[in-house]
Amino acid sequence: MASLEDLPSDPNYVYFKSVDRVQCRPILTGENAKPTFESIPTIDASQIFSADLEARKILAEEIGQAAKDVGFFYLVNPPVSPDKMDAAFDALAKFFALPHDVKMKYHVNNSPAAKGFTPVNPADKRKGFGGAREAFGMGNDYTNPEQHAIKVAPAGTVPLNQWPDDELPEFRQNVYSYFTEVYLFAKKLVQIFALALGLEETALDQFFEVPFTDITINHYPPQPDETEYKQVLYPHADYGAFTLLAQRKIGGLEVLNANAIWVKVPVIEHAFVVNTGSYFELISGGRWRSTIHRVCAKGNTDRTSLPFFFSPSPTTTIYPMVPAEDEGLKDLHRNIGKEHIRGMMADRPTHPFVKKLKALGLRPDDYTYEMVSQPLV
Ligand SMILES: [Fe+2]
């Protein structure tokens, strides 16, 4: 990934990365300003599983409007237990508090899908990071019985997730209790998004039968000397279908509006911040743009964010499901699994799985997602 230093700077523009391209937007003020959002809409999700189609359609209309106008919205009263969310945050805090060499047992290089622990990298000189960011990731892994309701892994499948069962016996259960509820919520949201596009409620289910799921938690341990409030995650647009972000205590998310003004997204505990990414940009024919966002914070605070990334099945090829408003998207087809492998090869050139794949000398067109979980010869 490009560092912030790679982005140009001009005080009259905001620069950001969108699908690996640097783009910019002029800052518009006074009479040049356009009508745009100045806050993030709050939508009550309590009717999402209502038996009444009309109630689900009302919710869909609100969500569709927010996706079109902003690309970000809060969902309050979601069908995810606050206790389970708290237990997941607590379990993660306990994991990050483990001694360094214990965490290193679960290093991402042990997993072909790069799930597990990413240590702080002191050589990471990205502005604001101060080298102080560690992460833990888990995602789709059908060798885990907790995911057998979604799919059972075929024989010979390699496990992808790593669990600190020896040190924290409740960790896996706490993370999975949360994951399972958020997964069901996300699957239902796909149907609400379908209604929001004016489609049959089940019209998008074909893309999400065995979806990509990914929880990657970034933990920023406090840096006592970093007292300035500044950008700690560079401006970008999300790649996937949508993200369900849980925030606790310290947030810092900011979203870019059409006038290139950063709009803050304060923490609402036990609610989700939802944003649509580039896959929904394509599925919606350009109606729902993947909105630029960044994170600002003080480095001396202890911050953890808990995002759940949701994308179509790796075997799926997506395309606009409604007439495209954007000519550039009209004939575009994107294969999710191939893009995932290509992204991994670009982002993690030193990962053992990536090196192995490169050594095979395949063309990008030959990549399949199964290569991650089936042993490579
Ligand atoms: Fe993001």
C-alpha cells in the first residue's frame, strides 16, 4: 500500500486513494460549496427482521437514501447483542495484552490467508502510526465447526484462522458469538440493500451464498509522546461490499463530503457504522459510491476498532444489477476470488503463501481463491 508520503499535497485539495489510484477533490467553500451532507444519518435497524415486508421496505428506503447521499450511516438497535459486542472487545483486549512472544505464536505468516496476529512494525513510518499498530484477523474458514452452518470444508483443506486456545480458552468462543450474530445481520442487510435498489428481496443472495467475511482488528497501543490530534489512517475508499464497524470509547473516523470537508463520525456504543464499498458501487450501477474516509486520533490514546468486512462469495463474478448510471461500470464484471488473490499478492509480497504462489509462475487469470485453503504443489 502507498504511504501517506506518496500522496501529493496542495492545501486546496484533499488527496486520497481509491481502488489503488490516487485521486483528489477540490475543497469548496462559500459560494462554491455544493449541497452535501454535514453529518452521518442515524437509522433505526430494529425492524430488520420484521415479518412485515412493508416495515423492511421502509428501512430499505432509508438505507438506500443514506447509501446514495452519504455512503455511511449509523444503524442503531441492530440485531447484535451489546453483551456479545462487549465480550468480543474484552477478549481482543486480553489478546493484545498477552506477552509479545505468545502473540507471535499466532503470526499471520502461519496462515495462508494471513489470519492471526500482525505485530507492531517499528519500521512502519507512516505518519501518525509511529510504528505502533498491531492487528488480529479472523475470517472465513470452513474447517472451523463454528462456520459449518455456512459451509463444511472439503477434505484436505488447510485451516486459515488461528486461535489462542492455550492462553485464552474463552477467546475463540467470545469472538465467534459476536461473529455469528454479525454474520446473520450482514446476510439480512444484503436483502435490505436489494430492496433499496428496487429489486426482489432475494435478488442479491446469489452473490453472497458463501460470502467473504473478515474481521481485522487494529490495536493502537498508546504512545505517550504523541499528543497531537492527527491523521492515523490515510484517506481511502473501501474495497468490499460493505463494512459493519463497531466502535468503543475512542473513535476518530471522518468521512469526506462533496465539498472535501471532513465530517466526524462520533462513537455511538453498540451501534454500527455501515459503509458501502466498491463492490456495491458496481452492483448498484454507480448509485452508491464508496465514500472516502480516514481516521484521526491522538497517538497517546489506547484505541481499538472492530470492523466486520463483508463481500460476495470468492467464486462469484459481480456486475451491475440495475441499469448503470456510470458508463464506466456498464460492462464491468469483477471476479471476487481473483481480485482477492491479486490484492494479497500486491499487499503482502513477503508472505510465505504469496511467495509460493509467485514461484508457481501462474498468470493472474489462473488464480482461484481455493488456492488459499488447498495445499499448493
Ligand atoms: Fe476503510
